[in-house]
Amino acid sequence: MLRVGSNVKTTCMACRNLVSTNMGVRFRIPLQKLHPLSRAIHHRYSGNTNPQRAPHRTAARYFTSMSRLPMRPPKPPPGSGGRSYQQQRSFWVARLAARLLRLRYILLGSAVGGGYTAKKTYDEWKDMLPDFSEYNWVIPDFVWELSEQIDLDKLAKALPEMEEIAKLLPDLDKIGENFTFLKSLLSSGVSLGSEVKGASGLHLLLETSGDPALKATDSSAAATQDGSDKQYKKSSDKEKVDQLQEELLRTQLKYQRMLERLEKENKELRKVVLQKDDKGIHQRKVKKSLIDLYSEVLDILSDYDANYNTQDHLPRVVVVGDQSAGKTSVLEMIAQARIFPRGSGEMMTRSPVKVTLSEGPHHVALFKDSGREFDLTKEEDLAALRHEIELRMRKSVKEGQTVSSETISLSVKGPGIQRMVLVDLPGVISTVTAGMASDTKETIFSISKAYMQNPNAIILCIQDGSVDAERSIVTDLVSQMDPQGKRTIFVLTKVDLAEKNLASPSRIQQIVEGKLFPMKALGYFAVVTGKGSSGESIDSIKDYEEDFFQNSRLLRDGMLKAHQVTTKNLSLAVSDCFWKMVRESVEQQADVFKASRFNLETEWKNNYPRLRELDRNELFEKAKNEILDEVISLSQVTPQHWESILQKKLWERVSTHVIENIYLPAAQTIDSGTFNTTVDIKLKQWTDKQLPHKALEVAWETLQEEFARFMAEYKGKDQDDIFDKLKEAVKEESIKRHKWNERAMDSLRVIQHNALEDRSITDKPQWDAAIQFMEETLQSRLKDTESVITDMVGPDWKQRWLHWKNRTPDQHIRNETKNELERLLKLHDDHTAYLANDEVTTVRKNLEGRGVEVDPVLIKDTWHQLYRRHFLQNALSHCNLCKRGFYYYQRHFVDSELECNDVVLFWRIQRMLVITANTLRQQLTNTEVRRLEKNVKEVLDDFGEDMERKTQLITGRRVQLAEDLKKVREIQEKLEAFIEALHKEK
């Protein structure tokens, strides 16, 4: 479209820009309605082939040429009607829309500018506000999480009305009048004595309490001081001062009661909120509190054996004091429960007790290593908790000792409890009494020093106020560990007894002001922890403590300040000091453990680059799997292997008895009948008494040897030698616990007796096997006998000439005796096994004739060996003859010259060995191997639960390094999580 007017700018609708024209008439010409020739000229001069995009100068030139021609408004096409009017109407509508669009941009710009100005104003106002982030710790995290769930209307209704508060406010006019009189006395220089000093002390006490009403009263009294100097007489000065003191105390008590009521209502409200939180939010995931995270770090550090000079310098509150000074009672008042065992004058705290105090919906206690919760609102649970603590203390004390350094970890949660970690230490003693170990005093001192030497530990020094201060031992000890008193809080207990017994109450004032002891401290507190009865409740003790201090002259006369009394103020001060110390030191400790971790990891990479970092527990599990694999391998042993081993070992165990006590005596008989009778009798006796026991011993030893063999084979297959001690201990303990089935002995005796009763050899292979067995046995015995004779007589002439060996005098005598006895055997080939006395005498005289002095015992001993060799040689010859005797045996030729009863005996022995080995093998594979495997598992389970045993059996620098790495990483991760939570709380 082109819009044309006289002396106005025209618009090229192709590109939407203005061009100058000189037209006399104003009208609109659609570009599409131009003459085709005009359109061609327009696009030709534009150089653009697109008819919708014509340049400005071409359109201007075209219309300039057309302006010289007389022009008239175009006629509407036939049938269009009032179309020209509609075009003009559309033209004005478009102009109106264009103006409205310009107004939109103006509004948008105004909005942007206004928003920026508002944001800048808000930032300037926000910067002017003070920073309250440091006080976020006052309100726990769960309160912020539940802020939207709390019904503010109910909370507003729970607060007291203004009328009630007005009733509690003091009579300001009366107090101002009294202060006016007091200041007039001070300005006129009138000496009022100790009463005025007491009033000024109370005035100072009220100023420190921060009461704005009283400060306003003080200022109003100062304004009216000049006009009231002459209103009172000197005779009534003392009465006015006393009245003033009573009025001030009543005012303070009113405020105290109001605050207590508000705190009680707040405590109930917090308890309800915590219970709602416990039922709702924490069903998703339990989020550990800040103090719980910190306590976990301390628990890990207590079990960590520090290396590389890495020490535990994390803050904790260390409670120290003389025995029976009230340490435990102070701790119970802070924990708001009677949780510790009690005794009259005897030592009850025998080991350090770490108590983690935190806030929670329910008043409960639980141990670190136990899941049981003790409800501290129930007396039976309190009694059970005290009993459990006493049992743990006695269990931690080693035999012959009185105290222990092992720490017992306990957590106490409840509404309104201040968050901190306290360690209750055994009371310091001055004398070792009967029933105590001789080193008890030194042990307690060393435990106390170990905790107090931590530069970030807060020392809570407990002093008994009812005894003379000069009798205290703990103050000197604390002065040594913290001479500047930068981390010590002094607590004077049993102040009620002290006030009653002391003739000079100002002595208490000297103690709490730090002027009596050389010990310095951050703060001094005076508390009352009950009347001395173990049955008192915490609430009754609190009421008694508050009543005492409200009526005590120590507070009334200004000897004690209000912020120095009650365990409540003490717990608040200790908690503040604890968290301040934590914030100042925890990041430094995290850096120390980070450096220690780097050193340990560097050492591991240099010494064990290809090994995983397995700690002691992980190594034990790996060794456990290896041992169980070795035990299971016993079930893979073949029956043939078991039977061959059992048969061989059993014969080695019984062969001596068979030869010496059965075969040789029976062979000395005259005929075969006597031989068989003797053999049967001796075999029966042997079976009834010795044989089953020997067989079971052999089976048990065989099982042990096979077990040890498999363990040795696994050791050679690239197994870790770090497990050698553990495997040996497991093997010994399993064998010690293994008990062989006693019923197996009776059944084995019957089987062996039946096997030995059988004399029937059914075939030639059995006969040949018996002869081979007999021949091997006799040859083995003959070889052993020859060796014994050689040792008796010494080397022969070949060894003497070739190896330059000589005989000893004793061997020379035995050699001459042997030669003489051999001549006797040649003369009497069928000689009996024993020499007659006349034969011994003959041999002796013959030797003396050759100049050899011989003892008769030596002659008999030499004869025994020579006859044994002679007999075995004859038996071997007879054995060779019996190889062809199965024919006579099978046809029962009794009168035959070839009698082979000894072959039958050895066949019976051999068959008994085979049957016994088979029976033992079945018992081993079916019963004993499984029982051994069960014993091994039980031993491994017992060792796995005994950390001390694992420490003894799995040792070495590699193990210790992996243990240290695990502990340091765990500590560092816990510390980082705690620091992150601490920063969020800030």
C-alpha cells in the first residue's frame, strides 16, 4: 500500500518506510492496483524482483513524475458500493491503534523504572537492619520446619493477659520514693553501716538483671532527689533500708515467678511441637541434630589410637572434683534425671562416662552400643539405667584394678535440656583405702590429666562447700592444667550446708570471687543439689534450691550475684562456653586430620601400590572365606584316598603290638593248635581294650593332617601370609572343640572283632596278598633290627677302613658279645627266645677268657636283638615256602609238613585293617568332616566378635595403616558434616 498526500511523506508498504512526495491530492493507491507498466517501472528501478519490497527512492521518483499530471480521486469499481468510505474508516482506526501502542510502551517503561526504584529502596532499608543470624542457635531447626504448622492463635491465647502482667509489676511510685531517700542519704554523706552496703549490693544485683522498670525507677528517683532530703529522720534510716531491701526482693521474686511460669508454658509448648515433629516430619528421614553429629565424632576419636602426633583436641566439658564432692549430682541436675548409681561415701564412678545432652520430645536415655531407650520419667527405667551403668563400669575394670580408663557413652534427650557433651571422671582421692588397688590414686590422676590436658576442654571444677577448702585436692590439679583459668568454671556445691556450718559466710564470698584459692576460672557458681537423700526427685531438688537462694542471706547481703546461683544458670553458662569453644576450634582440628589423612594415604601408595586398603574387619572376612573354602575341600577327598591313608597309618600304629605281643609269642609254640589258640586269645584282648581307641585316634589325626594339608596347599596358591596366625589359631581351636562320637567306638569294636574272627581265605589272590603283606612286614622289622644291631656293635671293618671310623669301648664289648652269641645260635638253630642262666654264665666266662669284662644284662640285651634277627630270617624263609601252600590250606591238610598259620594270622590282620579303614572313612565323610566344618564356623564367629583376638591374630604395619586410614577418613567426614551443619545453624 502507498499513502499519498500533498506535500506529505508517503509510506512504502513494501518496506514500511516513509518517502517524500509532492502530491496535491491525498488518497491511497494499492500497489497491486497500479498499472502493470507502473509496477514494472517501480520494481525495475528498485532492482528487486520481489513486487512487495520496493526501495524508497524508486517509489518517490515514480510519484514525483505522476504529481505533474492532473489527478482526481479514483472511481470505485462497479458494484463496490461504499467501499471508498470503508477504506477511509479503516485508515483512522489504524492511526488510533498506533497511538495506543505507543502508550503501551510508555506504561511498560514506567513500570520497569518504578520496580527498580522500589528494589533499591528495599535493599537500602534491609542493609539498615541488624544481623540476627548469630542468634539462630536459640531456636532449633525443627521449629523453623514446623513454623507453618503452629497455630499462632493458640499461642497468643496461652500468653498471659496484660492485666495479669500489670498485677506482677511493682509499685513504681513507691520504689521511686525509696530510691530517692537512699540516694539522698548517699549524697549527704550519712554513714549507714553494713545495711546500706547490703542495699547497694542488691541495687547492683538489680542493675545486672537488666530490669528496665527498675532502671526507670532509678532515673526518676534521681530526678526527685534534691526535694526529698529532709523528709526522713536519722532514727528511721535503718527501717527504711530494710523496707527497701524487702521491697526489692519481693519485686525480684515476682519477676522470677512470672518468668518461671512463662518458661514452663514454653517448655510444654516446645514439647508438643517436638512430638508433632517426631510423628510427622521425621517419619521421612531422621535428621541427626548438631550435638549428635559432634558426639559421634568424639565416640570415634575415643576408639582411635592416634598416630603421627594426631591428638584429640576437640572440646568437651570435663567434670572433675574430689570424691563425694557432688560431681554426679551436678551432672544429674543438668541432665534433669537421677541417672547415675549412688553410694554413701564409697567410690561409685569407676570409669569415665561421656554424656551427650540434647533436646528432644521425650526424656529418654540410651547407650551408644544399644538400641534400648530408657524412659527417664519412669522410676523402673531409671533404676534399670543405673544398674546398667554400674554393670558396665564393673565390667570395664580389669581384675586387680579399681578404676578403668574405658569410656562409657550415654546420650540423654529431653525438652529444655542444654546441648553439650560432658565427661564425668572418677573422683580424686587423697588416700587409698582397703579394697582398692595400690595404684588407684595415680590412675585417677592420670585419667583426669589425660582429659584436662586437651587445650580445648572446658574444665568443670566441683568443690564441696561443706568442708574446709584447704582439704581440696582437685583445685591444685586444675591449677596445674589450666594456670590462667581460661577454660575453667568453678562450682561450689552444698552451699546450704556451708551457710549453716560456716561461722563467717564471707568465706563463701571469697571462694566464688576467686580470692581464696590460687586457682583462676572463667566463672564461679554456687549450687545446691539436694538435701542428701537419694530418693529426691529433680523437681523437688530444684524447688529446694530456688527456695534456699530466695531466702539466703548470701544473696540478700550481696555476697552472691543472681547469675552465679542455681544449676540452671550454671548449665546455660557451660553450654554457651562449650559452643563458643567448639566454633573456635573445630575447623582447626578438621585441618589437622586432613593433613594426617594425606600422610597416611601417601605412605600406603608408596608401600602397597597394588593392594586395596582393607582394614582388620575386612581382612578377617577375607580370611574367613578362605578357611571355609579349605574346610569344604575336605569333602572332595576320594574314598580311596581316605582308606589308603587310614589303613597305612593304622598299621603303623598297631604293627609293633601285633609283632611283639601277638605274633612272636604265638610263633614260639610247639604246634599249630597252640599257635591258633594263643593268637585268638591275644586278638580278643587286643580288640576289647586297645584296638578301637587306636583306630579312632588314627582317624582323628588323619582328619587333622588332611585339614592342615589343604590349608598349606591354599597358602601356596598366592594366599596372603598375613592370615597365617589366624588360620593356625582357628585350626587349633577347632580341633580342641571337636569331640568324636562316642557311640562310634562300640560299633567299631564289634566290626573289628567280627573281622578278626574270620579265618577263611577264599581264593588264591587273597592268599598271595596275605603273603605279600607278611613278607613286607617281616622285611621291615628285619631291617629295623639290623639297624639296631649295627648301632650296638659299631662300624664293621669296611666302614673303619673306608670312612676312618672307630668303635667305642662299649661297642667293642658288644661286638665280642655278639660274636659269642652267634656261635651259640649256630650250634642251636632251634633255640628258644630266652637264654638260660648257665648259658649266660658260659658266655661271660668265654669273654673273660679273651679279656672282655661283660655284664649279664648286656649279654641278655644283645641276645634279644640277635634272636629277633634270627627269628625274622627264619620267618621270611617260611613265608617264601608258604607261597605254594594255598593248596594244602584249601584242602585242610592238617598233617602236612607245610603249616602256614602265620599267613592266616596276617590275612586276618590285613582284613581287619581294610574293614576298619572303610568304617572310619564312612564316619569321617558322613559325620566328622561336617562337624569339623561346623566347629570352624563357630570358631570364626567367636573370633569375629572378639576384637581383641582379631587384633592379636591379624597384625602388621599394613593392617595398622589401613585401620588408621579408615578411622581418619571417618573422623574427617564426620567433622566436615558437623562443620557444615554448624555453619547452617549460624
